[in-house]
Amino acid sequence: MSCTTCDTLRAVLALAERNGDRSRAVDCRVLLRRHPEHDDVPVEKKTERKVESKAERKGEP
């Protein structure tokens, strides 16, 4: 089954790339990546990211 939102975003992306509209192309890629579900299955898993402090990056306790 085809997702009309994805189809539209892919078409706009292709047009933006042909016209050299990099800003619109990036917008389309982001929206495609964020598009939440297809047939009740998430496209991407949302994972929790831990932000390290400067001390942790340096190996300090």
C-alpha cells in the first residue's frame, strides 16, 4: 500500500532537487524522516538519547 503523504513529499523532493532548491529538498527529507506511521508501524524508532556532560566526555567522575 502506498502512502499518499510520502508520495507527495518524494515528488516535491525530486522537483526541488531538479530546480536546485536545497532548502526545500532538506525540508522534504526531514518531513519524510519524521512521517510517523505506515500501516500502524512506526517508520523510525524513537530512542532516548543521553546527553553527556563535559566531565563525562573527559572521563572524569
